[in-house]
Amino acid sequence: MERKLASIQKVAELSPITGADKIEKCKILGWDCVVKKGEFQVGDMCVYIEIDSLIPKTIWSGFLFKEGTTVERYRLKTCKLRGQISQGLVLPIQVLYNAEHSKIDVLGEGDDVSELLGIIKYEPDISPSLQGLMKGSFPCWIPKTDETRIQSEPWLLERKKDASIYITEKLDGSSMTCYLNEDVFGVCSRNMDMTETANSAYWYAARRQQIEQSMRGEERQGWAIQGELIGPGIQKNKYELKEPEFRAFNIYNIREGRYLDLMEFLNTCERIGIPTVPLLGLESVRGNVDFWVEKSKGKSELNPNADREGLVVRGVTEEAIEKYGRFSFKVINPEFLLKNGE
């Protein structure tokens, strides 16, 4: 599913913040946000804008920008106000009428209004060693790696209650995919198929870990290993590694159009010698969004001195949900976001 950076949503809950007279906590979907007290009532329709959004400087967003600033877009981050974490911006539905659009009157709850409001996704700067040379776009026959945040789809917890799941640590790196298809080996970043160059950290890790030889040794054509590239020059190298390293979290069968189930994935990685992201345990789906946010907190398995970025949850047996896709979700540790200015 495409991430909805800005969407029409309903105010689900309002509750006081201890020691605060002018602000209160507002719940949108599974997100906690801070709003002006009395501005909204439970059940009101509003525009909700997610963190990691880049908001243009315009008539309805001017209050976000410092006076005299030349910055054209405001990056929305996690923040804490009066001890309350706030993740996102809640605006009156009337902001939509500042935009020229013929379909405003037919928009409804859940509709994406990112393009309407000129909102785009923030993408972190990529170091020269990661950029590399583009050979082509990311292959259309491999799904891109991007889990949905559970706060945006809280209904999943009820829909999949008691389902068998496994939990892995979400590593703070750069998405990487290695594929072997029609006898061609390739390495991809999140958005592009990359040419092999001497200064590419992606290709360096693939060659150092002998991923092509491992995949060819399996004699499997039409498959892709997906994971996270971590190490020097990547997201401040929070894991204090000396070399770029690839850690797998998916294997996708291109010919059959499916991901491997957990045990097949783990057995394959062990057999061919490719390390995986840390596996934190097997459980059943339970609790609410707040339960999972609390569970996401903790230290990294790769570096006990670093906060972990969060968790990724997937089904032990692969399953697709109608109008959603693969059953999986991620939970980002709010303490990690605050500490790293995210």
C-alpha cells in the first residue's frame, strides 16, 4: 500500500495532558497527537498529516515556519510537548478549501490528500558512497521493501488477533535487494537497480559477503534476497561496524510471486551463509497500538549502547490480506525518533 502522508480522518479520542491548560491529546487512527484544546470534538473530520512529511510553505501552513526563514518546506517530526509525545499534525478539514480542486466535495474518510496539499515524503540525504550509478529503475517484478506503521492501520491487530507472528529488530540502515533472475545478478537500493562501481557500499557488501556465489550455489533462478545495509557512512553507523554489512529480512520467489515462509527463509539464509536481522521471538498478535509502541522500546541486539529503531512484525506463514497486501507491519520506537531528531 502507498503511504498516505496526508489523509482525511476522524478524531477518535481526546484526553487531557497533565499540567497543560491549552493543549490536549488527540488520537487519530493509532497515532497520538497534541492539539489546541477545544479545537476539535470527538467524531470531527480533520486532515491528518504523518511525520516524515515535507509540508510546503503556503497560506494554511505558514504558522509552521519561523519568521524570515527562506526554507520552502517544513519537515514534520516526532516531538514531545508537556511530556506528551506527538506524532503528526491535525488540521481542521477547512484547510482543504484553500486548495483548488474540483473533487473536494466528494472526498471522504481515509482519502489521500497529499497531492492536493502539495505534501511529499522526506527522504534522508544519501552519502556519495551509497548513491552509486543507476542502471535502471527498481525491478517491477520484485516488491519494494516498506512496511506500514501499525498506527496507520490499527484494525490489523483485531483482524489478525491470535495469529502466529515473528518479530525482528528494525535496523536503521539502507534498504538493499540482491536478485538472481534469468542468470543475471543485480544489486538494488530502495529505488534503483545499481551499476557495480568501486565506491558503492551496496556492491562492496554484496561482494565481500559473496552473495552472488551463495545464490548461484543454490541453483535457484528467479529469487531475490532483501534486507538492510548497515555500517560506516550509513545512518551514522549506530551499530559501530567496521565494514558495510548486509542483513537479510526477506526472500522473494520471483517466479512464484511469493515470499518464503519464516522457516524456509531462516533455513535458506543459514544454508547459504547470509546473516539475518535479529530475530526477537515468536508470538501471537495481541494488545493494542499502545502495547506495540511500548514493546518497540529497548536497546539494539547489535549494539547494546544504541536504542533500537523499532520492530517489524510478520506472519510465520505468509498471507496476503485483500486491499492491504502482505500481512506485516512496523513499530518505530518513539524514544529513538526523539533522540535522533526524527
